[in-house]
Amino acid sequence: MTWFSSRTWQSPQWTIADLLCLKGSRTVSVVLPALDEEATVGGVVRAVLPLLGSVVDECVVVDSGSTDRTVTVAAAAGARVVHRGDVLPELAPLPGKGEVLWRSIAATSGDVLVFLDSDLVNPDPGFVTALLGPILGVPGVHLVKGFYRRPLRLESAEYGTGGGRVTELMARPLLAALRPELSGVIQPLGGEYAVTREFAESVPFAAGYGVEIGLLLDAHTRFGLDGLAQVNLGVRKHRNRSLLQLGVMARQILGTALARCGVEQPPDELTEFTQFVQVDGEWLPDATEVLVADRPPMRDVRARPR
């Protein structure tokens, strides 16, 4: 039996009763990283709330410095809101999604952490229950990735597929070349996944968009394929980004993946990435400083004298 057939759930059907039996005395924290997501964060929180007090023990929104009403909306929807700078305040925050997820480990107490992106449109409570099934029910699983169909939403039009462009054009080909055992992972960059605290506290976190592929590669290195699983979450709708934004994202992801696979990277954390934009008929360079940096394992941070 292959890993794909034994660790992939195409139609997850765990019930609340099933999960409560599997959960036992363990606790579960659901974490939503958020930056200027006032339009959607409330809906994601409300999708989690029916599970609170049963299979979910806490729902936490970790704000990354929003300038809109994200914090107010998340709190009104019923989440506990934590500001990035209030967690490990002795450490100046780095920009990026991975930084917020890393700090969320210190801001929560669950034995299992479920991460959900806060820009989801029409989220389903079934996302959480599906992700919890393998991590609570299959011994040795430490990372469960969600996979889904991702429509491409362009202005007023929506196409049935075509989202996840960085995944299909860069991440999955890269894994096939450098870590072919992971070729069966459908959504290596997806933001909906579950991890054990044991694993999350023991590995570094990429500060930026490389966090998901970094965790995947670290879990594979540490536990092998038996430590990984994936579940079908149906359809995931979210805000799609421009190609220029995706290019910067891809550079961060590439830097993290190459470093995890033993390819030496430039010593400086800030790397200049040049793209080209058309202005008045001319193509001009547009340079962006891209942060490719890791935060240390949380257990090492907590072991330091204060």
C-alpha cells in the first residue's frame, strides 16, 4: 500500500462523537493568523465556534498589526484576539505569516494546533473536524495537510480551477525534483493544516510565506512519510493575489525549501528580488527586499533564561 492510499482521506467522515472519543484528554487550539482581513475573519471564527467546548478548546486570532477593523470583528465574532507584539514581547517581530504562526505556539495551550487562513470565503466547520481526524486517530501522525479545489477569482468572474498558481508552477515541481517522496502531497502550501504541539515546538518556523513548505519538509525529515497525512476539504475560496505578489511569495518559499533540502543560501536574510513593470510603454525594474529567515524552535526560546 502506498503512502497516498494509506494517508489520504478523500471523503473524511469523522463525527464529533468520533473525535471526542479519539481526543481523550488532549486539547485543541484553532489559530487564525490575520492581517487586514476584516471582510472575512468574522466568518472564519463563526465557522469554528460550533466546535468550541467539544473538539475545540480555544479559538485564537493572532493579529499581525492590522490597520483595519480585523481585531474588532474577530473579537465580536467570539475569538480570543492576541496581538503579535504581546507574545514574546522581548523579541522584536519580523514581518510575515510564519512569524505570527510561530508566536501563536506561545499564545496557545493546545496539544494539537489547527491553523486556518483568515481570508477564507464561506468556510466550513468541517475543515477543522477533517483535519483533526488523522492527527487524533492515527498514531505517529504529526502533520495533516488539507487539500481542496481552488477556484481562481478575477474581479467579478470565478473560474472552477486555476487558483494555487505558486503551488502548481513552483512548489510541487520543486518537491518532485528535490524531495520526490513528497510528490503525493496535493497542497504543500495550503494554509489549512493541523500539527501536534510536540512537533511545532521542536522545529524552526520560516518567518514569511515559506512557513508551510518548511513545516512539511521538517516533518518529513523528522518522521518520514508515516508522520504525514492529508484530507479533502472540498472547495477553498479566498482572495487571489496578483502575479507580482505571487512572485515575491514564491521567492520566500523557494529560499526556505532550498535551505531545508541542503542547498546553500546567501548569508543575508534580506534578499533583493527584481521584477519588471511596464510604465508608459517601458519595462522598468522593480526591486523588493524579500525576507528569508527562520525563527528558532519554540522549545529553545522557552529554555533561554529570561
